[in-house]
Amino acid sequence: MTPDHMGTAQAASPAGARDVAIAGGVKPRRWGSWYVAEHRIRGINSYYKTLLATAIGSPVIYLFALGVGLATLVDKNQGNAFGGVGYLAFVAPALIASAAVEAASEECTYPILMGFKWNPIFFGMNAAPISGNQIVNGIFISVIARVLPTSIIYYLIMLAFGAVPNALGFLTVPIALLTGMAFGLVIASYMATVETDAGQPAFIRRFIIAPLLLFSGTFFPLTQMPIYLQWIGWISPLWHGTQLGRDVSYGNVEPGWLVAVHILFPLALCVYGWLRTQRVVTRRLDK
């Protein structure tokens, strides 16, 4: 009997079939997170032209409008109201953080709902076998793969517009990534609980993310808002990311404890969102 025939006969036996099945599950158990990430990134690749056009067009339009239009009027009337820099340099760190939030929120709403509801592929992945934790890890890796290039492109266009006076301005890229993930992971932890599609992603974008763009010190210092509204900025990762971006972009000076809060608060949200999403997804797949 040839070796091939011996292998076929061995696989045909119950013990051999079991060994083949176990061997086939080794790679998914070890690399499952990356398989899920690859699957999601390939899905993103199908509309990369739209994403690329948005990633380039959005900062060009915003920075041109603010740098040539609004900034001219603001700088003329406000003088040194923005820490000795022009309005464009003041608002640019907020814009890159906002772009990261938008990208992360897109990737943490519809794909999560799709995996359970519209195209319940998460159940197929879980039978591969890929664990619920690996599915979540893979999705979040793909979110990073979407947000990071978006932030890099935005930063390069900021440089072209002269909106980054400080040599440490490149740190706005990881700061924007952290800000976007802080938003996205918490949103994903909620979307993982959704069982009935009632327009929750659109609600989140219109009634949570959009208002926070106005209440997070994005276009003007948070201190210019009424004191009874400033608490919104304090609980918004966008304000913390924006302020941290300003610290490195043009040397905005803040107390050390506040800088620590700007870093630790979004990090805490990331940890919470990641762990809670893993727990919720695993529980739903095990039902």
C-alpha cells in the first residue's frame, strides 16, 4: 500500500478523522484574529476608492475652508485668543481627531451589526473554530487598519497647509488613532448587544457623534462654553484627544495632571470597550 493510500485509510478511520479535524483547527485557533482581520480588510478593499477619495478630499476641503476663509476672519478679530497661534493651527488637531472618530465609528457599527444580523458570518467563523474573542480582535485590528492610514493622510495634508508648527506634530497621528478607537470600541460594545436593526448606527452618528463635534472644544476652546455645558467635553474622548493633539502640534501648555487625564481616559475607554465587546460577542455566539 502506498503512503497516500495509507493516509487515506487512516483518515477514514474514526481516530484518523479526529486527528485530521484537530490538525485542521490548529491554525484557526492560533491565528484566528488575523484571519478575521484579513476577511474584514478584504471587504474594505472593495470600496477603497471611496475611502481614499474621502480621506484626501475631506481634509483638503476643511483645511482650505478654515485656513483661507474662516481663519482669516477669526485671526483678524481674536488676536492671540488661541495660545499665540493662528486659528488653523488651533483647529487642525481637532479635525484630524474628528476624522479618526468618524472612520472608527463607521467600522464599529455596521460591520458588527452585519456579522450578527444582515450576514451572520460571526456564527460561521465561530464554527471554524474561531473564538468570540478572536472575532472581536480581528474586527478591531481591521478598524486600526482603516483609521491609521486615514490619520496619516490627514496629517500630511495638515503639513501641506502649514497647520503643524511644532516638530512633535507627527504625534497627532497616534493621538488621533487613540481618540478614534476610544469612541469606536465603546460603540462596538453597544452594537454587539443589538439584536433588532432599528437604525441604531444612524442614530449614533446623528445624535451622539455630530453634537460632540460642537461640544468638545473642536472649533473653539471649551472654556468659552457655559460652565453647565463644559462637563460634556470632559466625558468626550474627542476633547481629550483634541487637547492632547494641540499640546504636541503647537505646544499648547497644560498642567501635567491634565495631560495625564487626556491620555488615561481614552485608554480606559479602549480597554473597557474591547473587553466588554469580547464578553458580549462570546456570550451571543455561545447561546
